[in-house]
Amino acid sequence: MITIFITFTFLSLIIISISIINQKDISHSIILFMGFGLGSTILYFIFSAPDVALTEAVIGAGISVVILLVALLKTRIKETKEIV
């Protein structure tokens, strides 16, 4: 049963990574990047690395996504000010 779950998670990460590359909208790529981080967290936890899983959850799926979204928001605000 666990083998099926691990295989499904690996395949999901491959599909998510391909989707991240092929996205036209950057905000969708960032959200998918968060999903990739959460999938990695699950795999780290299953493979008995809870310290790495916790670090990936906090940094990979949390802090870096927030930083990327804030940077994207500030970039879009600056672009709209230049247009007007």
C-alpha cells in the first residue's frame, strides 16, 4: 500500500514540475511550486527524514512562496504605475 502512495507522489511531482515549466502565468507557477514543496515534504517524511521534511515545509513551501508572491505583486504594481 505504501509503495502505491510513494509511486503516486513521485508521479505527481513529475507532473507538477512539468506544469511549472509550461505555465504562462507566473502566479500559477508559484502556486504549483508550493505544491511541489508540499509533495517533497511528504516524501521526506515517508523516507524517515522528519527534520528535512520540516525544513522543506517551512522554507520550500512557506517562506520562499511568500517572498515570490510579494515580489510578483510589487512588480505588477510598479508596471501599472508606469502605464498610467
